[in-house]
Amino acid sequence: MIRHSDLFRVSLKKTFVRFRWTLLTMMSLSLGLIVFISSSSLLGGVRELFVRTIMMEVVQESPRVILLKNQDPDRPPEEGVPERRILEEDLDAIRAIRGIEDASPHRAVWPVTLKGLRLETYEGVSSPIGVTDAFLKLNVAPGIDLETIDDAVPIFIGQYTVQSRYNAARKRFVLDPAIENSSLIGTDVELEVGDNETYYRPYNRVWKNDHYVIEERGAEELAEMRRQRNAHLALKYELNLHHRALKLKGRIIGIAQGHDCYIPLDVALKCERWIELRNQLSLLQSNETAGSEAEPPGYEEVQVLAKVNVDPQVLLEPLRKLGFYPQTRKDRIDEGMVRFDQATAVICYVFAGLGSVIFLTSCMFVFITTSKVIADSQMEIGLLRALGATRLEIMRIYLLKSSFLGLGGIVLGVSGGYGLAYGISTLAMGYARETTLVWQTGTFGLSLGDVLPPTIFHSDPWVGIAASAAALLAGLLAGWIPARRAANLDPISALRNE
């Protein structure tokens, strides 16, 4: 009978008998863990980054909002079948559904300039979006009653639009944290509807040194742009009338997420109509048409707002019965995640396959190392058996040795895997924040350093636990056959051979 302390001591001693093979075995096990853990951490971090950038606008939406489309987004339109658009009578039918507070198209008006604020974004506010009052109230600042504002156009401006500042040294936009969004509430501004100056952006996107930078346009370049465009417009329009803008008083009453600027839908439709009439009146030939061909009546998509305490999911079926295709915020997030997982599935399979091959190789090393140690210890096994050690105790010695190999590989693999993942994610984010632009913020040219974390390191403890358990199990299984062979060794034959 061998005491447990002696059993542990002998097993630990046997672990380092063949030191080179032991070290090689631990390194192979740790390499498999490094591949599994680092790839899992990096992919998890990229997944979170996908949510914070590509899916950011969807995530920031109110969970009460349902996006309603006129056709199935997953199926291309059939040839010869006329497109059904969402008409005003359809909007009335949607609003009549129990549990729905409102339904609103999003009508972007362009060109429009917002003056009275220091705005340095790439596009500025050139296209405010018209929505109904119910959607405006989602972002209204506390203490402001939308119904009482009758002397100005209520405006909700995006936080990125207000906080963006151009950094000439870095040639990009950065967010200025010194600007307090709340200080803008109640500020009167001026909306210049039909302001053609929005065509002449003071900033230009340029590809340099494998990434985009934003450069300021000089006065001469802007003047040349005006001259060329006016020369082109003069062939069709009377310029003095065509450049006339409608000035409206506006008031900031709320801060919206992202970059979008919102105004009441009825104001947006009137502004749109004013621009259309101005362009038509400024034509040199009355039989010409201003702008592009008019769109058919109706909308391709609208947003539906569920009432408070109403689950948007229960409203999907009534909306489908009207012949449209609704999606809640949760549906769109889930759909985006599914597409991301599908796009990264090949990478997951490659790393899983590579890790599995390395684990199989490490199992072979465990088998060889344990077998060599047993071959070198036949006399000791014979003496232990002769002194009364049971077969189970002999087997435990070499199974514990295999466990020590696995534990050594786990310590090296887990620390190395998470360390490698942290290093790669930190370096990658540092490079991205300095050299790349993010488009999904809507503020064209906004520095990634203002919207991305310094690292995308992702730590899932269950991944580490599962990979460690797999490594330990692999070590035990690989050591089972040689340990059993040692336990069945005849002590007389072992002593005679020695």
C-alpha cells in the first residue's frame, strides 16, 4: 500500500525523467490551447466590434421601433411584377392596428444647411430627416414639450455631428469631449432650405499611404468647384433664382444618437415641395424637367412605433397580413449576427481543425513520453509490486504523470493564448485607430479612436475551462494505455530482465 503523498511525489518525479520529451509534450499541448483560446478570443472581440460599428445604429434604436419594408429583403424582386409600395392608405391601416402608436416614413430633404452651430463634419447637416411627432418624442430633452413649440422648427441633432472637430495634424475628425450636448438644448439655429452651398464640402477624402485621410479644401479649390458647377447649371437654370434659399428658424430640442438630424415630417414634406417648385420655376425652358424623374407614389420602407409596454413581436403577424415585411430591432440584430457568424464560419473551422491536429499530436507525445518512462522504470515497477503495491497504484502513478503533463500544458496554453489574443487585439486596434476611417458613424471621416475601444480582447471563461478540460482529458486518455501496460507488468519478469 503506497501512501498518497508518496504516490504524488513519485508521479511528479517521473514527470521530469525524460525532460526533453516532457517539455516537448507540454509545448504541444500548450500550442493547441493557444490556437483555440486566442482564435476564440479574437473572433469574440471582432464580433463585439461588429456590434459596436456595423450594427451600432440598429443597437441604438428604440426597441419599440419596427422597420417595415414593401418587399422581402431576402428575395430579389420578380421580373415583370410591379413593385408594391407603401401608400398613405397603407399607413392609415397600419396605425389602426391595436398596439401601434404611429407609422412614419423617413423623408430626407436635400440640400439643407444648418447654420448657427459650429459644425465641422464631412457633410455637415445637408439632409435632415422628416419623421412624425411620435418618433421625435423618442429623443426630446427632459422638460421640453414638443406641442408648445410654435415659433420655430423643432430639430433633433446627432451627437457625432455636434462633437466632431477636424484635426489638421492627424487629417481626420475627432470627437471633442469638451462639448456638452445638453448645452445645445434650446439653441436657436437657421435652416437654409435649398442651399446649394452644401455641394461644396470644405473637406475632401483622399487615399494616402494605404488608408483614407480627410484634407481641407482651400478657397481656390472651392471657388473652382463653384465656377464649374455654375457653368453647368447656367445651361439649364436661371442662376439667381436657382440659388435662392428658404430661411427657417429652428430650435434644438433634443440630441439623437449617431449623426442624423430629425425635423417634423410635415415640415420636411413642405421643404421638399419648395425645393421642387424653385427648381421648376428657375428652368430656362418651361418644357424641361428639374432634376431626375419623379419617384412613384408611396414608400419602400417606413418605421412603425409600438405603444409603451407592447411587445413589438406580437405586432409582426398583423403587419405581415397587410402584405409587408416587418423586422424588429431584435430581428435585425439577430440577422446581422447570423450573417457575421456565417462569414466567419470558415475561419472558425480552420482554427478548430488546426487545434485538433495539434491536440492529436500532443496526445501522441504523451503516449510516447509515458511509454519511454515506463520502459526506463521496469525495475522500479517490479520492486514496488514486490513490496506490495497494487496494479491500481502503479496505474495511478503514470496517470498522475500524464495529468501533470496536461496541467503544465494548460498553464502555458491558457496564459499564452489570452496573452497572444490581448497583444494582437491591442496592436490591431492601435493601428486601426490611427490609420483607418469608420463609415458607420455617419460622420464621414470620424477617427476610429473616438468610437473604438483600445482593444477588442474578449475573455470567455467557459472557453478556457472547456479547452483546459479537453487538454487534461487528452493527456489522461493518451497515458491510459502505457499506464495500464505498466500496471499489468509481471514483477518477477521485470526484476529478471533488469
